[in-house]
Amino acid sequence: MNLLVALGLVLVAILGAPLFSVLAGSALFAFWRQEISSSAVVTEMARLATSPILISIPMFTFAGYLFAESRTPQRLVRVTSAFFGWIPGSLAIVAMVACAIFTAFTGGSGVTIVAMGGLLMPALMAVGFRERYSLGLLTTSGSLGFLFPPSLPMILYSFVATQAASGLGLPPGATPDVDKLFLAGLLPGVFLIALLGVMAVAQGRGREVQRTSFREGMRDLWPAVKEAAWEIPLPFIILGGIFGGKLTVTEAATVTAIYALLVEVVIYRDIKWSRIPAIATESMTLVGAILMILGSAMGLTNYLIDAEVPMRVLEWIRTFITNKITFLLVLNVFLLIIGSLMEIFSALIVIPLILPIALEYDVDLVHLGIIFLTNLEIGFLTPPFGLNLFISSFRFRRSVTEVYRATVPFLIVLAIALLVITYWPDLSLWLPRLYGKGSALPGN
């Protein structure tokens, strides 16, 4: 009976059943086997709906859809071009920075590839970049914003990890609060872009790639800033409000949504009022999907915790892994596989499994979050199933194997960056400590 149900769940997943239904079915079956009330899955849905942190997701998502619908990508590219246009390989750097900012506010790498790709791909090739390099760059840049606030994956990691940490009896100060994560992701995010930027400079110097002079860039800077004058202040308002203690994450999300609505509809008039209901419907459909997946996943993780599965996994791992260095290496391999097989919201299910093991090896939970998100960024690009590979193939009308070849050099650079982020925890934890946010380890 148990085997038949398990095989049935695998079969419906293969046949394309919605992931939340597979997760929820697994949770209900697991609770039924243990004769525990299956209301835990429904309870998780209700708890998600009233969580203060997750209330911010609809607002940030709606704002992201507004930016994607407007001419924000064009204005963003013009401003970054004015700043970086004089550097060799400058347009590649512009593409990375613009895509990272766009992803941070829209919350989806696929949206970034679709929205920014049509603008940047012909521009990169027009100034002399090879098609393969341009294809790999834009495929990679789609997920670079996961480490920058107000990243939705960061918010979701904070929620799931905090719930799991509380279930283990950790004090509130030892949980990975979202404001700690927002600070922790800044330097690793910049580091990733800097390494890829070195690659872009080398590419620009090695070929006859056009670039503007410093004087030309400065001449266009003021018109570009003036054109984007209403959009440039938003990151500073949001981040300054959160880190300055003036806004909670939920309040910041509300401010972002209202600000985006006023700027894109009233001031720039890029979006007509008649489009707002459709945009709201599209964005809330995504939110509903996220919450269904998350609620079902949390119901399943409740079972895993109740059944002490993480503890059993920990006991098994102890027989093979005796030190932190080896654990982190194995963790990265595991997360890369997860990231290449699942989209980021579904991958959150592994957090309750790895969290107690990470604590056993004295890994700070904030640092763990940055490692987790960096791995998922790279997992999106990892053959054969990385999600961004297929989105890029569809967007640019190239074969998937061609996209595979284009992204390999970028994967190598990102793998090097991942090792640095993993084994140099201060890169992630320095800013939270500097601003008095502390660490997320018991007793610290």
C-alpha cells in the first residue's frame, strides 16, 4: 500500500501535476501513516496567510510586474551605460548591473530574461560582443539579483528558516531575520558581479568592442538621471527605511507598490489605468502559486521535523563527514543539484533538513542563507535541467544545447565565487555585525 501510494505520487509528478498538489499529497500521506491529524497542511496555509513577513510578497510582486510592464528597463540601461560606458566591455557590465537590479525588484529571473533580453541582446551584438558570449551573459544575469534586497527568495528563506529554527527551540536572536539577510547579501552580490565584470573587461579588450568615452558618458549622465529621476530614489528609500529602522519589511513593500503605481501610471504614464486589473491579476496569480507551494511544502516539513528526519540524516552524515569544510563542500553539491531540478520556491523544502545539520557544524544561519541562495542562482544555469537555460532558449530562439555551451564559462566563474562565499563567512556576516544585527548562531 505504502509503495503504491509513493509510486502514484511520483507518477502524477512525472505526468505534470502541479507541484503543490504533489507536496500536499505527500504531506497528507505521511501524516496518515503516522496517525497524526492531517490538519497540519491546512494549518500551514492559514499561518502563511497571516504571516507579517509574507504579507510583503504580494506588494513586492505587484510592484515588480509594474516595472516589467513599463519602460523601466530602458531607463535603467541608459543610466548604467552613462556610469560604466567608458570601461572596456562596458555594455556587458551594464547588462549585469541592470539585470541584477531588475531581478531584485521583480523577484523572478525568468521575468528579467524575457523583459531585458530583447533590449540587451541586439545591443551587445551591435557593439561587437560574440553571440555566444551575449547569450551566456544574459542567461546568467537573470538570477544575479537574488542576493540583493528586496529579493523575494530572501524573504522566503527567512520565513522558512525562522520557522524551522523556532521548531528546534532556538532563541529569536539566533534566527535568520530578513533584515540580517538583506545586509548579508550585499557584499556577496557585488562580489559575484565584480568577478563577472572582470570577465567582461577581458572579453572587451580581447575584441573590437565599441565603448563610449568617459567624457561622452558624463555628458549623457545628467539626461539619463533626469529621465529616471523618479525611479532612482526607490532603492535608497526602501533600504534606508529598513536599515534605518523607519520601515518594517511589510511597510517597505507597501511603499514600493504605491510608489511604483504612482511613478509608472501617473508620472511616466507608461502604463494605462485600464491595464492595472490585468497586471494585478497576473501578479497575484504568481503569488497564489507561491503560497500554495510554500504551504504544502511547510506541511511536509512539519512531518519531517515531527518524525525527526533531520536528526536521522545528521546521524548518518556524521559517519561520513567529520569536519565543517567537508560538510560545506557536500552541501554545495547537494544544493546545486536541488537548484537545477527545482524552481526556487519549491527548493525551500530542503531548508528544515539542512538547517539542524548546519548548526551541528557551527554554520551561521544567515551565512547558510547566502550559500543557499547563491547555489540556487547557479543551479538555475546548471545543465541539463536549469530553469533559466530553457527560458533563455525560448526567449532567444536558440537550441538548449547552444545555451548550455554559452553558459559554461560563466558557470566556472560563479563556481569560484561560490567557494569564496562559502569558505569566507565574513564576506556575508561583516555588514550585519557592523550594523549591530548580530549573527544567527545560538550563543552569539
